[in-house]
Amino acid sequence: MKKKIKLNPAIRADGKGFLKNLAYDSVIFGFSDGQLKILLMEYHNTGLFALPGGFIQEDEDLNEAVKEGLKERTGLDDIFLEQYYAFGDRRRFDASVLKKILLANGIKPDPDHWMLGRFVTVAYYALINYKNVQPKPDVLSDSCTWYSLNELPLLILDHKEIVEKALNTLRHNLDRKVVGGNLLPQKFTMNELQKVYESILGQELRRSTFQRKMLGMKILRRHQKQFSGKAHKAPYLYSFLKR
Amino acid sequence: MKKKIKLNPAIRADGKGFLKNLAYDSVIFGFSDGQLKILLMEYHNTGLFALPGGFIQEDEDLNEAVKEGLKERTGLDDIFLEQYYAFGDRRRFDASVLKKILLANGIKPDPDHWMLGRFVTVAYYALINYKNVQPKPDVLSDSCTWYSLNELPLLILDHKEIVEKALNTLRHNLDRKVVGGNLLPQKFTMNELQKVYESILGQELRRSTFQRKMLGMKILRRHQKQFSGKAHKAPYLYSFLKR
């Protein structure tokens, strides 16, 4: 239960054992119902929505802390996770938000409580196969659920900006097979792949052009159809070629 | 002289006024004599070489702090500067290095001096036109000079790794015109551009292939030769097209 301490604000007011002024946030992308979604937390009794994040203990690597945090939320261990930006503007500092969260958890913080200080946050994005997530109540407790990118609630601090930059990074890397390969099941239809692209780009694509482009990249393998029942009418399934 | 405090270790032992556990380092690339070079600092009386870096004051943005630091070192204001990674492994923590530097500057730090703590560093790379740098003695004082990437001295902590990741990032972005455009004067020869590519990639390229590829990208403008003296024998000059 060592890690539980990170989610529990009832830790020492001087933050002993944690790096000061530094946090992380993760934008966890999943794909379902033809939509790109991310995981958001709602803090108890506050109505405040935020990206899953946390602090870094003095005895753990930054990347390791983020990976552990991600595992707690999703139950997944081996995930595509990439650091993309450290957000460090002064204007992201707003002690009142953290104060509200602490108060709602029964903690009345002193003005010099470490969590009321200014934080630079290192942002990561993760790509996960939506269907693989096994929500574990004790892990996803604090109301951690999926939200479509088109219907995000109001987020605390600069978390909306953090999401937007993650999406831009994803767009920038879209043609690396890693993106589709991590958001989809191992086998998928061309239509499903197109939906992933469309939801990341935020625009519809022509089916024929998309298919030609994808096949031209020579990163896909087309599988034989199974001849059972109506299977011959089913669309082809594809998977990404291993390098 | 407000900024001087950042370079001066004679600040309060508790680090008041600065973000804790957080630093920045910058890999400043320049190009001269056909070689890619970076700026390194040598700390007085220690023989320790390091990337130019610093700490962030509580009242300044992270990016702003780095920009200011860069200006101090190079005298340049409007520079291509990009954040690329936050290095946060525990193993980069080595209090003895900072202790040596403080001692060499006449400061005998207590064991709980804030500079002896663990730091996560946010790394940036900058591309500058070597010829534009006006070294100002008071700014480049602490022996801050150019070193060819092929002949780097031993660097403190994980600074070698930071340089390598910067170079990888540069390789990844090589075909964005921004790279050549910031490392070269406004007008340059095809040969000079090829040298930039070769030094970043660490390998020689075929002249004809390189030229064809560059012209095919349609990002270059070829200038008319000046008909004066032997100028007609001089190679064509190019510049990057403005978008």
C-alpha cells in the first residue's frame, strides 16, 4: 500500500519525502465508440475535474512514479507512455484549488502547506487499448472515468491546455504506427483505423484516400478472412507489422 | 543585476525565492568550421564541465528563466529555443558535485543546503547562428566556450546523456527547415547546408543525392549570382523560403 500515500492528501504538511514544486500529470487516451477519450478524476465533494497526476517521492525516478500512477488508475502495466512537456508558467499556480481539495478531504492546510506551493508539472501521454482496462474499484476509486474529448467538463488550472498539447503531440506523431497500434486491439478493420485518425485529427477523411495512404505506408498486414457463416461479408482485419 | 544571483552560489542556504528540486539545462548548438558545437561552462577551480543551466525563481515562468539564462550566456535575445525533456532519474543526484562547486567558490555548505538536494532538470536545446554571438566578458565570464561535439570534455552528472538526447531530437526534426535556418547565416551554399546535415547525422552524405533531396523539398530559394570579379565561379547561395 506504499503508493496509496500519493493519493492521500493526509501527508505531512512539510511534504517530507517528496520532491517540492514538482508534479506530473498524464493524459491517458483510449478509443471507444468511434471516439477518442481520456481519463479524468473528479475530486470528492468539490466538483473539480482534473487529469490523473501525482507527486514524486524522493526515492523514485520521475518516469517510474508516473508509470506507477498509471498502473494504479488503469490496472495496466505495459503501456505506451511518453513524456512530452513540462508546464512551468507562474499563472498555473493557484493555491485556492488545492486548498479546496484538501478542505474537502478534511484537511485544513496551513498557508505554508507544501501542496499550496507553486508546481511545475511534467506531462505525459499514454495510449491504451480501451478494452484492456480492468477498472479496479480501489484503484479507480476517486471517480476516475472516461470522457470524450468533445465533451470534457471544465478542468482545473491549465489542464485543458495540457490536454490540447497532448493532442497536438499525437497529431504530430500520427503516422508512427505506435499511435494506432496502441489505441486499437491487435486486429482491427480499416474503418476502425480511419476512425482513430479522424478523431485525433478532428476531421473526416475520404475513405479511398485513407485506405490508399495506409496501404502505401506498408506498415499493415492484412489477415485472411475466416470462412464461417457470414464471415466472407465481414471486412478484412488488419494488424500492424512488427519491425 | 537581478539575474546575477542565479549564477552566484552565495544565495541563502534554504534556497528561499527559488523553486526547489528543479533546475534547467540548455544545449546550445552552433555551427562553425564545418562542425557542430555546443557551449560548455567550466566551473572555477574545479575542472568540472557542465551545460549552461540554472534555477528558477518563484516569480518567473520556467521558459522565461531559461530564455534569460540563454541571453546571459550568448547576448542573443531572439533565439530558437525548444524544451525537449525533463530528466528525473534518482541516479542523476550526486551531492558531491555541487558541494565541490560550492567549496571552490568559498562556500562551505551545510548538508541540508538546498543545492545539495536532488534536482529534476528540464532540458532545452537552442539553435543559434554562431557568427551572431557577441561574447560579453561579464556574461560569458565563468569560462563559457564552444566545444566540438566530437571533442567534448568529461561532463558532470548526466550531462552527456542530456546532450545525446538533444542531438537525437535534432535528428528527428532535421527536415524541418527550422534546424538549418537557425544554424546558418541567412544565405548559405548547398555545401554548407550539407555540412550541417552531416554533422548532425554523424555521417557523410552523397553530394548529388543531398542536393536533389533538398531541392525537392521546395523549401529553398536560389539567389542570382553577383557578376563581379570571379563571382560567376562562386557557388550559388540559397536561403530558406519564408512560409
